[in-house]
Amino acid sequence: RWQAVKMRPRLRPWRRAGSRVVAQAGSYKVAILGAAGGIGQPLSLLIKMSPLVSALHLYDIANVNGVTADLGHCNSPARVAGFAGKEELAGCLDGVDVVVIPAGVPRKPGMTRDDLFGINAGIVRELVEAVADHAPGALVHVITNPVNSTVPIAAEVLKRKGVYDPRKLFGVTTLDVVRANTFVAEKKGLPLADVDVPVVGGHAAATILPLLSKARPKTSFTDEEVEELTARIQNAGTEVVEAKAGSGSATLSMAYAAARFVEASLRGLDGDADVYECAYVQCQAVPELPFFACRVRLGKDGVEEVAAAELRGLTEFEARALEALKPQLRASIDKGVAYAQQLP
Ligand code: NAD
Ligand code: LMR
């Protein structure tokens, strides 16, 4: 039941055209805001390859025309259109089903994700205001850090505009799941495609909580393995930031993860049953935390079910880690809400 979405594109039904058999084009429109950036470019390429997408709108404040021209030459069905600068943002959002937001600055070595708040909060606010005005029914995927705070900001902005639907707003935490799956498969010698580890909590340091006891296939870990794997998954973003030595943070693995989450969302919109992914959403899985990452079922209206039951039967290690992350996650949520509530 908890089968995660694999990065295997699901071709839509084949139809006959005269003597030829052709794949039917998808019908969903996706917008990427921040499309010319380190994440935005490879993410745009992956989404351009999705058979579910008919139109791909690329928006950025810089360099978007080159990315659009380049990507437009790929002979996959999605039509690509570029939108440069604020005056074109409304056109970019017109009629889209999913808006993905990777716009904003990334970390450099020595920084926390929260250090990005000062710049990125304003970027998310501005973009989500436009989403509220021009694509109020769209699913919104927020990648911009600090996700623990930018998602509550987005929620407040949508509320003020009177168009907030908690089922349609997501903080993208798929990269934590992708990393957990990779590291567990490597450590335990399991086939990569079979491993599925839920990761709950938030998307920063100790708020990232992999539930190794709930990993599929059922796997046993020593206490040392649990500690080592948990620490590696929590610090994986920093591992990349340090390796990139000042030139940014994870982009390729993030694009891969975000494309997986878009594909899952589109499959949900398309009526596929049993589409589950972990995401940071408004929910009551943990009563003290209005936003929490956990496994959700995706459907025609976004989140259709929150798998809060997965938080039952945790190991002692996981239960302690969950208690420990609560104050940090709560503070990040409150910071986002306070920021948005003081806006004029
Ligand atoms: P980047 O600097 O390479 O690209 C950011 C892009 O955003 C640039 O093209 C820039 O022009 C654009 N941009 C800036 N302000 C904008 C605005 N107001 N409107 C539209 N576009 C704007 O950065 P990146 O490596 O792509 O990272 C982007 C964000 O994603 C960062 O905040 C980073 O921390 C975050 N991130 C999140 C995760 C996650 O798991 N959620 C993973 C990796 C990175
Ligand atoms: C990640 O987990 O890779 C991202 O949140 C980027 C970062 O700053 O670590």
C-alpha cells in the first residue's frame, strides 16, 4: 500500500493514428518559478520528458530565454514557453495545474538553511502572492529553503488572499527520501529500486527524521547503523554544500527528487490510485506541529489522506528523536507565520 512512486514514466494509453501507433500526449500544465537556476534547469529538462505534461512554463528573473530556447529543441511532447521578469509572471501562471518553486538563494559552507530566511522569505512571499492571483487552484510545491518556514509563509500568503487550500500546498522533502533510500540500499546491499524509507518531520538538520524501522523491505539495523544512517541522512545537504565548496547546494539530486514529486502529483491529479509520497504539509499528525512532513496519499485535489498511523509503533530511538525535533520545528514554523503576519 505504501508503494512509493518510482521514476518510471507512465505512458498514457496508446492510440492508433492510421497505420501508426502513437502515445497520447498528457494534458497537464506545469510552471517552474526559478527555472534558470541550478535546480530549475535540470528539473525543467526532467519535466519536459514527462509524458503527462502538455505545457511547461519557465519563469525566472534572469537567463530564462536561453533555457527556454535550448529546452524547446527537445522533441518530447510538452510545449515549452519562457517568461522573463515580473511583468510576465501572470502569463506564466495562467491555467497551470502545478507550480514548482525552486527560486531563491542556496547555502554556502558554514550556513544553516535558516540563514537563507532573510532573502528567501521575500522571494517566496512575492511568488506565492502571484500564484494566489493567477493560479489559485494549482498545487504548489515549495523547494526554496528554509522549507520549514517558507511553507508556513506560503500558507499565510494564500490565506490572506482567501485561496488557501491546505491539501494543495507542499514543502518538497522528497530528496530526504531519495537519500535515505540510496544510503540504506548501499549499507544493506539491497536492490535500490526496492528500498523505500519514510522520512518525517521537517527539512533541516535534526528535524529530518528517517523512520528506519518502517523501511521497506523490512530490514534490521544495529543501533550503530541506525545512528550512522540517521546522521548521514540529516547531514546529506551539508555534505553536498561542503563538496561544492561555495558554488551552491544540491541541484541534480534535488531536480531528480522534485521531478519524482511532480510526477506523483500529476498521477494523483490523473486519478491513479495509491500514489503515496512524503511531503511537508499542514496536518495534525503531531498536534503541537501545524506543519509536518509525513507520507500522504495524493489524488485529484492534492493531499487526500495523511498517513499519521505511520508515527505509531516507533522505536525508542525514533520516538526520542521525534520529541527532540519538536521545539526546533515549531520555532521555524512560528518564524514563518510571524513574518507573514507582520506584512503590510
Ligand atoms: P540557484 O541560485 O542556482 O538558482 C535560483 C534561481 O532562482 C536563479 O535562477 C535566480 O535567478 C532565481 N530567482 C531568484 N529570485 C527570484 C525571483 N524573485 N523570482 C524568480 N526567480 C528568482 O539556486 P538553487 O541551487 O537552484 O537552489 C534554489 C533553492 O532551493 C535554495 O533556496 C536552496 O536552498 C533550495 N533547495 C531546497 C532543497 C529541498 O530539499 N527542498 C534542496 C536543494 C536546494
Ligand atoms: C538539501 O537538503 O540538499 C537542501 O536543503 C539544500 C541545503 O542547503 O542543504
